[in-house]
Amino acid sequence: SSGSREAQRLIFKYTHYGDLTRYLSAYFDPKSAQASKQEAKAYSEIALSMGIEPQEGLFCTDVLGEAQAASKA
């Protein structure tokens, strides 16, 4: 998501399926990603900060360009 980390927490906390935050290990906004989240580099940096390879993570977004960038990482 391109929203703030707090907004992301709230979205996943209050879903039709209940609180999903226990399934998420981190939240990232454009600043914490250290690059535009429409660039593959952002997802490589996010993965690196979590100690994983990009293909080991599940990146959730509602923005097509971000999903495409994550797929390229």
C-alpha cells in the first residue's frame, strides 16, 4: 500500500474476516521502502531489511504498479 503504516495496520485490523494483523510481519510506506514502491528496488530493499529474498515475501497492495514492481524484484 502507498498509505501510512498506521493506515495499513487499521485496514488489516478491521476486516470482514476479523483482525488479520497477526498474519503480517511488517508494514512499509514509501519512505521506509527507501524507493518509490513502483520500483522493483523498493521490494528488494524491503526484503533485505527483513532478511529474506524478495520471492520469499508476500507483498500485498491495492496498486497495480506496486504489484508489478514487487513481481520484478
